[in-house]
Amino acid sequence: QLQLEESGGGLVQAGGSLRLSCAASGRSFNSYAMGWFRQRPGKEREFVGAISWRGAVTEYADSVKGRFNISRDSDKRIVYLQMNGLKPEDTAVYYCARHISLYSSGPYSLTDFRSWGQGTQVTVSS
């Protein structure tokens, strides 16, 4: 069973950058698309972006397009979320998760993912 652990969150000023990591343990990491999600205070969990199993396809929510970038390192079994130009409204707990199907190349939505990590807090001050 795939287990996921996020790290890299913290406090940053508006306009700053952070890189989140999602480390996978267990089998089959390289066969699944991976997604990043966030839950802002008082809000539902929302889709941030996803990367296909080979890393060739990425999708992003409109709210982060052009600022966030997802990549994956299959050898290290890590998925990254590079966040640039951070805004106070990006403050949230960020989660990674695995797609429910093998070899998916999208399109992606929140309901297509499971095996959530425990999350990492990102706080952006104004």
C-alpha cells in the first residue's frame, strides 16, 4: 500500500516561494498520477494540480496556474510542488494523494484521488 508524507511547509511572506515535497513509500508509485490539494481555513478541500504517471502531463487549478509547478522524481519517489509568487489566499494545509487508476494522464479532479498524506501547513503573510 502506498503511503505518502508531505513536507516543506512553513511561513513565508507574500511574493515568496516554497517547495513542498511528497515522499512515497510502498509499491507502484511510478505507475500512478499524483495530485496536490489544499484546504484553506473554513473551506472545502480543493484541487491544486496533478502530474501524470510519466510526468509528461500536468494540470493546474486556475488560481495557481503560472505560479505553481509540479514535478516528480521517480528514482527518489518524490513529487514536488514548487510555489512561487505566494499570496495570502494560498494559506492552507497542502496534501498530496495518489490517483485511483494506473497510468492516468488526465484530466484530473479531486474525486479521482485517494491515499492522502497528513498534510503540511503553508502560511503566507501579507
